[in-house]
Amino acid sequence: MQNSMFDKRDFLRLLGSAAVAAPTAMVTTRAMMEGAGVTKAESRESAYERVIRTNTLRCGYGLWEPGLSKNPKSGELQGIFYEYLQLIGKHTGINIVWTEEVGWGDYPAALNSGRIDAMCFGAWPKANLAREVMFTEPTYYLPVNAYVRVGDTRFDQAIDKINDPSVTIAVMDSELSSELAATRFTKAKTVSLTQLSDGGMLLLNVATRKADVTFTDAWTGAAYMQKNPGKVRSVPLERPLRLFGHTIPVARGEQMLVSLLNTATDEIMSTGEFEAIVRRYETIPGILMMQKSEYR
């Protein structure tokens, strides 16, 4: 009986000590973890919150006509998306800052790390990228075609014949041409350009026989053929290889920023301002396909 009472008192004493020690240990552990930035993670400011707080949209961009290019004399940016973003700034009262040129394969990381708020160059929304970023509604559409040298009819209405080891495709790293080569024409060889190369270089590689075929948008193809007649041509097909809308990507989870940009875009579309920009840059009428409304 005496041993039983001793064990009970001993147990209660230990329990009391533990009750006192536990909060102290929790405080100490929490302090250590907070000092290491583990449990008290600071809530990260969203891109939308940063844009509203600073009244500034920091744009990343890539150079690809007609969306964006640099004036050869002044070095200043110009193009459809440059003027479009300036109008977004005008309609929202937000300052547009062109922060840095970003490679096609690098912009998701630039957005999600907070280096830029939006990629303002007319990106093509693709499913593999939708895992990392969000896209605004498209502004206009461009078909993607195959291009070969003038006189080469091997692939006319027979695009799958490109998928042959004897064929070389001109591609650009982290761009649609390399994606098509890697997924649809896996047997063909490739000759690659870096991701910041000019789009016309794809067609130049075909014209100079470094490659047999390439894939690019109708605008780039038409612009090259106008400047270099008799060199390359579009492969006749029943339908384009792809048809992509031109959008503004933002970081994943930025629904509020997407809503802001879409609302401003709807307003710009409804006033006719966007169509006026397109018509100034469109060298071939109708090559840029816009969604039509009975009101515009």
C-alpha cells in the first residue's frame, strides 16, 4: 500500500513537471523555428497586390513581330503588344514598365519568382505551360504553318512525310518548332537556334539549305517571303498545324491580375482601339484573326 501511494505521488509530481516544461519547450522550439523562418512564414505579396500598391505593372517581354520589336534606329520597343499594354496602362491608370527581355522557356520561372508581374509579348497558351502560369483571354489568333524552299513539293498535303530520318527541321529552343519536332516528327533530324534568336532565322535556315522545313506563324512566314521573294513557301495543308491566341501570361494563382487585364482588354476591344493598332501593323489584311462582335 505504501509503495502504491509513493508511486502515485511520484507520478503526479512528474506530471506537474511535464506540464510546466511542455509550454516552455514549445515556446523555445517555436522561437527557434521562427528564427529559422520555418513556422512563421511571411505571407508573400501577390503580383496583383504589388501592382496595386506600386501602381506599376512590371512587364517581361520577348521580341517577335508583330507583337514586339525594337526600332532599329532608336532601340525603343514597338509593336502591337507594346501599344496594347500602353493602352492597358491608360485605361487602368497603372504605369507600364518594360523590365527585362526573357527567353521563351524562362518566363514561367520569372513570373513565379516575382521578377516580373506579367509576360507582355503575346504568348501562346499551351497545356504544358498552364501547369505553371495563367493566361489572359486571347487578343488575336495566328495559324502556324510549315515552310519549305520554293520548288520543294515533298510535303504538300502530306505533312507526315516530314517524319523521316532524311529530313532536317529548323527549330528554336523552347519554342513551338522544337515542340512539334520532338512530339510529331520524332524521326527527323533538327538544327537548332537559341531561344532569343529572331524568328526569321528559322526560315533563313531553310532557304540556305541548312534544313528542309520549319514551322512558324503565318505572320513571320509572310514577312520573310515579302523581304525575300522566291526563297521559301508555305506548305499547302488542309488545316494549319496549330492555331494559337496571343495572350499575357501571369504567375499561377493570380486570378485577380488576370481579371484586371481581361477587363481592361474588353474595354479596349469595345472602343475599337485594339483593332486600330492591329491594322497599323498588319502588312497582309486579315492575316491576324480577331474575334468579332456585332458591335465592332
